[in-house]
Amino acid sequence: MTKELFLLGDVSRRLNVPPHRISYLFVKRAIPEPLLRLGNRRVFTEEDGRAIAKMLGLEWKWDKDQEK
């Protein structure tokens, strides 16, 4: 079973918010940094995305077909 991973831009598009709103949550330490980094980029799991959505008062919805 493979885990789906997302970069900051992917999460911001999925939640329909600008990336700086998500980055600000890390600056304020409102949510913990994701455990995974790749080339100094934050790599998010679906659980991370759900936590971000919850902090922003949004719903994490995703249809795999909408990305194709």
C-alpha cells in the first residue's frame, strides 16, 4: 500500500487557499512541521492535510479523478 504525498502547492490547491496561509501556521507553530522533508521542501501526508484543513476551518475533500 502506497501513501500519497503532497507538497505545499498541492495542499493549497486542494484546500483552495494561498500557500502563505498554510506556511503561516508553521511560523505561528499552530501545527507541527511535517515529519518528511525532501530537498528542504515540506512533504505532507493525507493526515497532515487533514490537520491543516481543520486549523483553517476547511474540509479536506478529494476526488482522485479530479486531479487527472
